[in-house]
Amino acid sequence: MGMSPFTHHCTACERVQLIFPTQLAGVAETDQGVVLAFTCWCGAAQTYPLQPADRRTDDVAAA
Ligand SMILES: [Zn+2]
């Protein structure tokens, strides 16, 4: 599936970086909801929210 690069404000280097799909490490579930995990150009581990935590995910959670 195709995914376009997106911009992300890195919390480590404090810069807005263009993140490419090839940088993505995977998807993680956190207290903030579902996030994309990736490594910034500066080497810092970052996350990008995919899905708000307050959204109902009963169907997914039951799987
Ligand atoms: Zn960075």
C-alpha cells in the first residue's frame, strides 16, 4: 500500500522533518492511541498519532 511522506515536529531536535515511509519502524499502541513509530533524521525515536485514544476500538481490541 502506498503512503506519502509526512512532516513531523521532532521532540528531540526541535525541527520539522519530512518523514518517509521507509523510516517507519512499525505501529504501536500507547495511552495516546495508535501511533506510528519511526526514527527521526537526528536518530531520535519518535511517534506520530494515527488514531485518537478516545476513538472506540472495541472491534480491534477483541481480535
Ligand atoms: Zn529529530
